[in-house]
Amino acid sequence: MMQNADVVVLGGSAAGVTAALTAKRHYPGKRVLLVRQEQKVLIPCGIPYIFGTVGSPDKNLIPDALLEKAQIDLLITEAMSLDRGAKVLGTKQGDIAYEKLILATGSLPSKPPIPGADLDGVFTIAKDVEHLLRLQARLRDAKDVVIIGGGFIGIEFADEIMKMGGKAITVVEVEPHCLSLSYDPEFCEEAEAMLRSRGIGIRTSLRVEAIHGNRGVEAVALRGGEILKADVVILGTGAVANVHLAHAAGLTIGASGAIKVDRTMRTSDPDIFACGDCAKKFSFFGGRVSTLKLASIATLEARIAAANLYGITRENPGTVGVWSTAIGDLALGTAGLTETAAKEGGYDVVTAVVEGPNRHPGGMPGGASMKVKLVFERHSSVLLGGQVRGNSVAGELLNVIAACVQKRMMAEDIAMFQMGTHPALTASPVAYPLTNAAELAIGVLRGKA
């Protein structure tokens, strides 16, 4: 039997839920139906914490009550086909006719072509509760864990698995540093030092040649001859856009492998929008293709797509890229371009670094050293990006830096920033890191430093 819905959202993770909620807010008279395959939907950024801090996939779920409260209908089934001409989404539970469709089908773990990657005991990071329960059960008895990939997922998994106790954990990264695509080298070195201090092995500038084992994984062979014992291997090597349905329906797929969209998040079909990991991205800085896949980007795109369903009101300014990670008490974050990325992009930059206590005086509860690095374009003095190292409070300062980047604020604007401070909550107004870094940069820009 055919169902009818004004707006159908396909996908129930961060992008899909946000798209459905936004559609209902902007068009309250429309019936919004969210279709997803999963019985339970994981909070994507929280997946590593299942294995240490949180303890169970069931404690890391997006609640369906969000949809129910907003009067959004939910159908749990698998989508099988998309007939764009008839405007019908085919599912295992029947066809659904739509006026507008939002594709939020996300991404799938990438699996590098490593011999032995299909052995029992080798796991990708799939956003699937049952898959993660199997990994959790396997880890309980594991003694030697090798994580291939030293990006966010790899680092956070290593730190969380360490909390289970009794395991030798090694991260293997092909680049010279872990997190090298996310931070400048000095920040990467601090992260690696923290990991090593917590008993986690780091192997950088090394490629995995093969995964060995008979019935199950037993070892990982590195280029150069080193062999690492392993009874569990985790592949933290990124993700690829899930575009199977879109491709089969004839939607245009970009060279990046994601669904091509314009700045309104509309696909090549005027009644179909796409957002999140499945949608093509372009950078805020110069419009180049961006490969970033973050929940924060997905939700922004979802708010744009859903608002535009029945009339264009929002446009995507491009992906700024704002992210953070935590290792023990150490927090690291980036907003916009690192110095490395800016120079690779052709920018002539001036940088400024300040470090000091995040409380005043520094002995206040919650006090810790905070380092801020700002990157400015030399000729315009516009802020291109910033990095923060500190404890848990670093995340919100990072968001302030992100706002400055998005508004293309200049060093002088930031030096004139009016902030609120309190001894128990922030750094001193005399030593506020954001304004002090801007002042230092101004000295260089004006040739006085």
C-alpha cells in the first residue's frame, strides 16, 4: 500500500534527525516522515567512548523521543529504490510518495586494500549497534590491539580501549604524525606525548603491508619488517559517501564520490536535497572540494536543506571545519585552517601563539595551561583559523574562534573583542588568549615585532 508524505527524510543519524526537525519547524503544516534502516541510532561522535567512558552502545543513542515530540513520523525499514519521475521511494515495507525528499544516507567505513583485512578479528568502525557489540565482546579478551590510522577515530579508540585495562595498544599511522591532517606538528607532538604517557604505542611514517593469521588475526606486518602481535585490529582509515541509492536513481555524483549539490543543498533533481556525509562539500576557503566529514557539518547542511524545501532562504557558505579531540585531560581543537593547511593552500600567513592559565589565578579549581595559535592572512589580516590546546573548557573557546573565522574578522577586530571573564570560569582579561594572540599578530603585520 502506498504511503504519502509531504517531506521524506532518508537517514536517521545526525543529518537526518536535524533535517526532519528543521523541516517541521519551518513547515509545521507538512507531514514529515523519517525513514531509516537502524532500530537504534548511535551518536556518531560518541562511538569511541562506548569502549571506555560510557561502557555500552545503548548509552550512546539519539533518542527517538526527539522525533515524537516534534510530531515527526518514523518508519524503520530499508530503502530499496527511488523513482524520481513518479516521486516514489520504494522500501521493504512498501512505497512512499513524496513532495520533497532529503537524502541523509551518511557514509560507510572505508576498507583499505590490505592483504588480510577480511580476517576474523579485523573490524571497521561501522555505525551499527550489533557490530560494535561484537567488537566490544572481542576486545574484552584481547591482549594485543593494533589500530590502523592515527586520525580522530584511531586516537580516541586507542585512549578509550586503554581504559579497559590489560591490553597492549599500538596505533600505526602512515604520516609523520598522528592527527597530522588536523593540527600543526607542535600540537600533534603534544597529543602523541600524551598517548605514550598513557601506555599507548605509536608507530608513525609506517605503512601496513599485511594482516596475518590463519583462522583469525594474529599479527600486523609493517613496511620495514616490523611485526606487531594482534588479536584485534581496528581500521580507522576514514569513510566514503553512501550514494548507492542516489547513483541508481540517476542523481549526479561529483568527482569526490558524493552527491553533487549546490549551495542550497539541492541535488540535480529540484525536489531532492542531500546533506551530511553523502553530500559533496566545498571549502569556505576558496571553494575547493572538501573531504571533511563531521557531524557539525552534517547538521549545518541539514538546517540549510530543510529550510529550503519550499523556497530558498539559506545558502551554504562552505565548510569551515571545526573539530576537537580529547586524550585524558588533554583537549585539542582546530577551527578553520591550520598554518600547514593555509600554506598548502597558497596563503601568505602570519601566526601568533600565546599560552597561559585558563583561570585567574591559575590555582583556581579547573585551572590548566591553555595554548592558542591564530593564523592570519598577511595582506588582509583576516583570520583564517586557530588551534587550542587545554583542558575541557578549550572546546567553547574554539567555537568563539570559529565564529571569528566565519565572520572573516581581522586581527584588529579580534584585538577589540569584548569578552566576559570570571576567575572561576575564564582566563584573566589581562591575559585573555584570543585578544593577546591578535595583538601579537598585529605587531608582526605592522612590522613592529
